Amino acid sequence: MKTLQILPVLVLLITTSLCVAEVTTEPVTYTHDDVELEGYLATPEGEAKGAVLVVHEWWGLNDYAKMRARMLAELGYVAFAVDMYGKGKVTDSPEQAGQWAGTVAGDREMYRARAIAGLEAFKATGKIIDGMKIAAIGYCFGGTTVTELAYSGTELAGVISFHGNPKAPLEEDDNITAAILFCHGDADPLVPDEVINTATDGLDAKGVDWQLIRYSGAKHAFSNPKADTYGLAPVAYDEKADKRSWAQMRVFLDEVLAPQ
């Protein structure tokens, strides 16, 4: 009987290991508005089952965002982590991060254009084959970024905002085709209920397909294992919310990136 109990676990471990794709990574340099940017491309072995754009937190394109791109590639997606600030602009300083994020996000038109430039750089790699659908995910600042990308009318199958700070779409944003998933910490003091409600009310007015999942007790930046090291009271890592949101992302991507 002990052998029979252990066997399913062994089968599960073997099956799981076989499902992890080999991954290759490389930097990709591109420009927007005379700013040199450097993204990070993660490609699975063999034919990818979809394409996913990744947008970093307000710290810049750091190891965390690159890790998420690799994790997506291990799932069989070709993933591209964009650079929203400029080549080499990465920091652990909240003051510096806030300045960079404010410069980009302060001009909503430029903010969207910078994200679109990243998407175009992704397409220019030649890794997105004809007929392959594209989704985008983002964390904190990046979560807000991917919603703005969706609002711009860019052709995306879906976007996922992890602990983002979304605005409502503009009145002229009448071509939103992407489905949207918000993964939100219920104890996030930086993004109160009224912010989320304003965004979802605006999406309802536009007839957008959206979902909101709230994680009890989770603060801002709940998905980042390094969150507690920044010394910021509103942010904290929450392992349960991290794992649940990643699993729910996988379900969402399976749905929106499925072939026609």
C-alpha cells in the first residue's frame, strides 16, 4: 500500500518536470523618443503557445521582472520584459523609482506610447509567429502600464494587472479589445477600493470583459519575494497570494491565448 501511495506523487513530479520548457534569454535593445531601452527576451524550446509582454515594477527592469519572463517561457510562452525607463535604469530607492515612474506615467499619451514601443520591439524579434496571440502582464507600476496598453486599443488578447493602480479609461478609449484581470491585495493601502471601483465602473461603461480577484490580507507588491526588504509599510510579500495569483494567471492565459 505504501508503494501505491507514493507512485502518484512520483508520476506528478515526473510529469511536472517534463512540462518545463528549456529557455534561452537575450537582451534586446530598442529606442523610443530618443531614449535607448533594453528589454529581456525569454524563449522556450520549440514552438511557443503564445506571447506575453511583461512590465516591471517602479524599480525598473530588474531581476524580478526578468525572472517572471523566464517563468513564462518555462510554461511554453515566448516572453518579453520591456524597459519603461531607459537602459540600465534600475534602483532600490523609492525616491528614485518614484521620480522615474512619475516622469513616464505623468504624460498619459507618452506612457502608452512607451509601452507600445516595447510591444513593437517584441514583435520585431521575430519570435511572434503569424496567428500567435499576445497578452501582457505587469506588476505595480507595470500593472497600471498594461491596463493603459489595453485602453490604447492595441491588439492584445488580454492583460493581467498584479497589484497595479489602475485608472478608468478615457472617454475616447472606445477600442478596448483585451480582456482584463486584476489581481488585487485586499489590504493594499496604496490602492483603495474607490480606485478599483472607479476603474471597473469605467470599464463597464465601455463594455470591457474584466475580472477582479482580491486576496485577503495581501498588501501592495504581494507577489514580490523581495518586497519586505524595501522597508515600506504599505508593501509586503504574501506567499499565498503570490501562488494563487500566478495560478489564476495561468488559467486566464490558457483562455485568452487559445488558438482560434
